[in-house]
Amino acid sequence: MLLREDALDILKISGCSKKVIAHCVAVADLALSMGLKLENDGLDVDLELVEIGGLLHDLGRAKSHGIDHAIVGVDIAKENHIEPMVQEIIKRHIGAGITREEAKKVGLPDDDYIPVTLEQKIVAHADNLLIGTERISLDRRIRKMQEKNIDEGSIERVKALAEEIGIC
């Protein structure tokens, strides 16, 4: 598994802005604190994977700020020989995931982008609770999604993910 410093270097070398890198660090730190809480509650959490996945979740923003940044990020991760488990976090971090049907509608490759593992869910949830480096409430995230006319199914998945993780 990559070290934190190596992940930060990959973000820089790939062309991520300082703002994106600061957001990635904030997501990794929040995800790690969530992971520690869940581990203390008796769940088996790969904290190293959570941290590196959090750091690299927005790697694709080096080249795209569209919804395809997750796919672009996976491509960059593959080029850098990053572990498949981290690639899956990058792929599945948007909102609370995107179904195969939704992916088709927004022009993503035909695939399922819903987070499956606990580590994927933790990073996605941490990302939902941050705007830049500012920690926000779940209610504020929901309002922002509604303002952007995000479909109700996606909003319900974000709520369900927050309930599953148990940290809002």
C-alpha cells in the first residue's frame, strides 16, 4: 500500500491543484476518523486503505471536473500502478454511488459505481460531508443536491449511506 506522502506526490505530479489536494487531505482525515470510530465500535476496517483511498479519491480532477473524474482518476491510478482496491474507491466515491442505469444517462462507461466495501462507503460518505475543506452537515449536502436537481434516488442513497456509517 502507498504511503501518505506517496499519494500526495501522485496528486501533485498528476496535476491536481492545491485546492483539490487540500480537499483530498480533508476527506482522508475525516474518513480516517470515521474508520477509527467504526473500528472502535467493533467493525473490521482497513484504515490504511481508507486513508490512501481518501487521499486519491479525486485524482481524476487533475484532468476533469465533470462527473467522469472518477473514471479519469481510475485511469491515472492504473498508470501509476495503484492497488485495485484504491482504484475501486476512486471509481465508486461519487455521492453514494451511481447505478448502472444512471451511469448510462450521464455518459459514463456501462458499469455499477455503487460503493460496496466498508472502506469505499467511508470515503464516499466523508466526501459527501465536505465542500472543499469545510465540514458540512448531511442536511446541507442534501439541500445542495436538491439545488442541483439531483434525482431523489441519489439523495436517498446518500441518506442511507449516512445512516449505515452512523456518522453525520
